[in-house]
Amino acid sequence: MKRQFYEAKRISLVGDRRNNQDRSILLEAGSATLLAVADGLGGHPKGEVAAQLFIDTCELMLRNAEHPLRDPRRFMHQCIHRAHHAIINFGDRQTPPICPRSTAVIAIVQHGKAWWAHVGDSRLYLIRDGGVLVQTHDHSLVQHIDHARRRPARSAITRCLGGLDQPPEVSFGIPMALQEGDTLLLCTDGLWNQVPQDDLVRLMGAEDLGAGLERAGHMAASRPRSDNITAIALRWGSPARGARHRTSDPDEQDEAECLDLPASRLQGNR
């Protein structure tokens, strides 16, 4: 079986916030590599717990899965739904009960192919040949309704983990065969909302992927009222371009909230 060769880096910065409610994981098990990022919503209590429960669920499921994964899409769907129920159960056990919430974006790389899924406004980009080939579609009022210039809508998420008992509708990308030099970037809105896309693409194309990712993170953190900033970048390549699994660990005031809207009011990719 052909081995996977890639270079992967991740960062997490607090920004201008008092604590970091973002969480991430980069994990290889069997023939699969898991990348996941979560942004706990500050407009709801214990967002950091919601984000961590998603990450913990992803890790547990990948470690316990049979490899190779027979159906990566189904695996990601189960990760998101099980994490959602874990968050609901955690909130119900508190006194008084609370409703922690989080965004989620997850990708699986296996046998040279990438699958991904998301809920909320944490994004995945697939960068190829100096441009964005794929970008996930945010589940937010800004992208669903013409409210982009109205501040109350800027942080309003229309799908998230936690909140309603029923799990959120998950958006899946079309699986893509990776080409040498492709870069997958998973990030919270603290990065993409502050760094122009052209700059992100340029920095992800840097010869030193880690330096480029760190530069992007510090650009975002330097903005006034910056949010938590978390990102994972994976560059696909040959043994000459990168190691099988080389990572850097992350460094450890508008608040986001999730609106409970019926699916009939939303439009977007599925």
C-alpha cells in the first residue's frame, strides 16, 4: 500500500480574548489522518467544553475505528452527531441546565483522497496552484440572508453543535483526490475573518508551511478586538516535499451565538 506523505502544522492563539475557546486535533491512525477544528461559541456558556467534546469524540472514534475507514463520510457524520449529543447531555447535567454550543469542521485524508464536513462558520479551504479550489459555505446569517452590513448578524450562526435536541444538518464536501502541493486549511473565523483570502493563499504557499501559518495567525491576532485564532494546515506531497507526519503544537468583542432557525428558512450547500 502506498504510504501517505504530507506536512502538517497547527496553531492556536488567544487573540484579544481572555481565554481560548477554540480546540483542534491532528491525528493519524491506521491509514487515515484526521483534522478537526472547533470554535466554542462565546455567546453561550461553556463554549470551550462544547468544542473539546467534539475533539474528544473525533479522537475516540478514530482510535477505535477499523482501518482503513470504509466510509469516511459516514464516520464524520457520526463524529458530529455523537459530539452533539454529548454536548446536550453535558448541558443537561449542569445546575441549572445550560446550552453550550460549538462550530465544527472535520476532514479525513486516506489513500490520497480528502473528505470533509462542517457545521457553523469554521471553514475548510483546499488550495491548489496558487488559488482556492474549494471553500466551505458558512452556516451564518451573513451568507444566508442579506444582513452582511448589520452587526447583529455578523456573528449569528444558523447551525451548530449543541442547543436543539435534534442534531444539526451537516454539510459535506465532494471527496477530492489530492495532488502534490495541495494544501488543506481548516480554521476558525478568527483567522479567515481577519486575514484577506489572497494573503491566506500566499502564506499557505510559502516554502515553510509552519512559518506561513504562524504569520497568518499573528496577522489575525494583531487586528483590534481579535478573536481566538485556530488553524490546521496540511500540505500533500512526496517524500521529497514533506515528512509523513510532521506537526507543530499550538500555543495554548463580539460573541458568537447560534440561532435556532428551522431548516426551511435556510438555503445553502448540503
